[in-house]
Amino acid sequence: MGDTYVIDSSPLIELERLYPVWTFPTLWEKFAVLAEEGRAIAPIEVRKEVCSKKGFLCDWCKEREGMFHKIVGEAWNAVEEIVEKYPGHV
């Protein structure tokens, strides 16, 4: 199947800013395939952050609901540790 990539909101926002779909449609098509194959995933919080602003990226994320997952178990513990270690950055 290939590698799986865990995506944060910053790369998505920068991807839209630097490589808009109307200029680089093939890039977005290939990224969509990664999401549809389950090879590009992200926490639900990423979708919430991206969709705090309406527009193409929010719509793109909403069309790929399966890409976004709830953080549970050990992963959630790791998130809590990071938030505690770097207050104000999250």
C-alpha cells in the first residue's frame, strides 16, 4: 500500500496558498488519492482549524471526511504531553 502520512493544518494551508488548485490541479488530485486510500490522514482538529475559514480548502476537507480521525488512547496521551510541554503553541 505504501507509506502513511499524518498531516497537520499548516501544510494544508500552505499547500493551498503556494499551490492553488487552479494552478496545480494534478497535485491536488494526487493528494486526494492519498487521502482516499487512507495514506494521508489527520486528526479531526485539523479539519476544524482549516474550516474556521470558509473556502476551497474547507470544502476539500469536507469532501474527504474519511481522512480525519479522532485521537484516542496513547496518541491522545502524547498530544496532552506536547500541549503541557509547549503551552501557548497549540
